[in-house]
Amino acid sequence: MMSTKNSWWRRYLDFPLIWKLAIALLAGLIVGLIWGEDATVLEPFGEIFLRLLNMLVIPLIVATLIVGITSVTPQKLGRIGGKIFIYYLLSTCFAISIGLGLALLVNPGSGLSAPENATQEGEEAPPP
């Protein structure tokens, strides 16, 4: 016979993840609308949650990469490395192109001027 605790936990686990996320999003929105700036008291819980995710995700990724690399022959590893390098170069060029294009389109900083009392002199570097 299943206890009450197991039955509600089983129902929770069987509930689709997308609905859990939607409910959490709505709950956060409602709390933010009701409490406003006072909702920042909940910030430590968010910080703890993000740190727990980092504690879990980073070792998982590193372990996955190590297992993946050790299970591949050196020839395949070289081929995969070459493909990754080309992908990295292409994605970097794409990102730079988007950034430069948007900067030329938006022209950030236009119309701004330095304050009247501003100087271009920097602080002296500390001695080595």
C-alpha cells in the first residue's frame, strides 16, 4: 500500500516539466507584481539556486567531455577537433559581423559629450 507522501510525490514527478516551469514563471511574476521592490528579500534563494546549478552542471560537462574524448580513437579525435575549430572560427566571424553591423546601424555613443570639467589625463601607474 502506498502512503500519502508517495502518491503526491509520484503525481509531482509525473507532471510535465513544461507545466512546472510555466507555473513557476507565473508564481514569480505574481510575487514580483504584488511585492514589487520588496521581493528582493528572496534574492538569496535565487543566488543559492544558481550556485547549486553551477555546482552540478560544470562537473557534469567536464565528466562528459572526458568520457567522450577517451572513447574516441586518435584519428576520429583529430577529425572532430578540426571540425570544432572550423565551427568555432565561423561562429566567431558570424558573431563579430552581427556586432559590427549593429554598432554601425545603431551608432552607439553618438550625441554624447564629455562633461565640461573632464580631463583626458589618467592616474599615474604605481611603481613596480
